[in-house]
Amino acid sequence: MAEHPAASASLADLKIPPIDPAAIEAATRRQTTLTKPPLSLGVLEELSIRLAGMTGRLDPPLNDAVVFTLAGDHGVAAEGVSAYPQAVTGEMVLNFLGGGAAVNVLARELAARVVVADLGVLVELPTDPALRSLKVRPGTDNIAQGPAMGRVEAVTAIEAGRRLVREQLEGGLDVVLTGDMGIANTTPSACLVCHFTGLDPVQVVGRGTGVDDAGLARKVDVVRRSLEVNREAATDPVGALAALGGFEIAGLVGVILEAASQRRPVLLDGFISTAAALVAVALEPGCRDYLIAGHRSQELGHAAALAGIGLRPLLDLDLRLGEGTGALLALPIVRAAVRVLNEMATFEEAGVSNREG
């Protein structure tokens, strides 16, 4: 299928800068001088070096953390793939706005901001100054019967995510965290993971909101049918996103792409965020260098999705909530990696003997 002119033009201005080799070299060199055996801080050392490469500095500020919790509904909910009714999407958005959800609690604890955006919630939500209303339309179509959305709609949602990041830059934005809300959205996410990794649905489809065995079997069948019915439409990354995705997933693609273009680290949440990351990396491979996996969720296909991007999760806490909760819980580790690199004494400064040989 040929690229729609509007789809290609809308992303034409996107440029992902390469990571900074000089900063990587400087961070690597400093790690060898700190008062510890080489590599004794494991992943923290690797993370500090990666962050230097992303930001171009050894001491990137990470105080202004923003969780982008994007919401959308899914026509595939009609296939009975969720344990919860579709009305919960809109109800949970109101909970986010009221500060009563897990993402709000954790964000308060970690001094992070939560940006809540409606990309495609089925119901009309009340006007609220804390809600960014960027609805493409009220919910996607049923992917078990055809494409979720049109190509131009997919790009519109990507651009909405990009706009959210640019808006937050004005108030200070050091690190981007991804989050989502959308009943049934593990089903389109599973479709995207299957499409981009080549895995069979039985290796990817999980219980989502907690469906029983019969619900899981039904969900596997829905994913298999969705992949088949949309095979011809999913010929490129935008086509796959439009055919198999969701509006909030497409919005997260935009958040990831724009953050990378601004040299901001992206701390991924769970299964839905990682499905969006697979699309983003397929569109712009360079954005992979700006991604950090906050955790590995309980969802079956999340480990496979992370492996498809080449990311190692920082935490494994059996989470499967979404919203941005796993990314938030990993934020202190990311901040600690930078502090250790910059605030530990060197052997020379501390007057400690370095290793021999």
C-alpha cells in the first residue's frame, strides 16, 4: 500500500540525533576511577553511561519527570477480550484527574507530573484543565474485522503525542515516562508484538485485566484473526499501527519519537508502552538508543517485546496495571545511576589504593 501523502509529510520534520560518543567515553572512563571494583554496580554503571550518551552530559538533570498517561478505547472489546466493561476507560480517566489512581500516588511520591490525555475515549469526558483533549475519534474499529483506524488517523495520533512532549518542554522536562489506559488494549498490543517480532499469538497473548482460561483462549483466537484480516494493510510501520493498534498506542509512539528527537531519556512502562516502542523503533531505529525499560510486567508477551527491542528491564515486580506505574517505580534507579557516577569519590580523591595490575 502506498504511503498516504499526509502521513509521510507529517513525520518529515522528525530527526533523531545520534547518541554522543564523547559523553559515553567520558562516562565510561570515569566509572573506572570510582572507589569500587570494576562493574561492581552492574546495571547502574551501564545505565549511567547510556544516559550520558543520550543527553550529551555526565550529570543530566532528571528532576522534571513527566508521565504521559494516554487513554483510548478499542472496538475489539466487543469480542469479549477483557474482564472489565469498556466504560472503565472513561471512569479511570476521571480517577486520574481526581488524583486517586496508582499512577497519581506514585507520581506524588517521586515528585513527577502526570499528563492525562484523551486520544480516543469512547465517551465524552467533562472539561477539565488537567485533561488534554486530543481525541482523534471515539474509539477504534474492531481489529478482528478490519483496520483499527485509517493511516491519517494513526499519524494524527502520533502527532498528538509529539505535541504533548513539546508542550511539557516549556515547563521543564528532563525524563519522559510512558503510561496508558484503555480497556482491551492488551489485545491490539499483542497484535503489534506478534507482527513486529514474528511470534505466534500463543507466545504473546496474556490475561490482561485477568481473563479466565476461556477468555484467554478467545483472546488468542481474536489476535490470530486480527493478524490475518489485516495482513495486507500492515505492510509498513504506519500501516501496521493503523491496522492493529489503538489511538493511545499511536500517541505513545509520538511521545517516544519526540522525546528522542529532544535527547530526552524515555522510561518505558509495560506491555502497551513496549508495543508502542516497537512501532517507534520500526519507524525511526535511532530512537531505540533513548529507551530504558522500567520493568518486565506479568503480561506474557512483554519479555518478548523487550527482547525485540534489545532492552533489559530494571525491575520485575509482577506488575500488570499500566498507567505508567512500572516506569515510575524505576525512576529512582535511573536517578541513582546518575548520582553514583557524579558523586562517588575517585580513588585519587579518597586516598584509596586502586587495584593492582
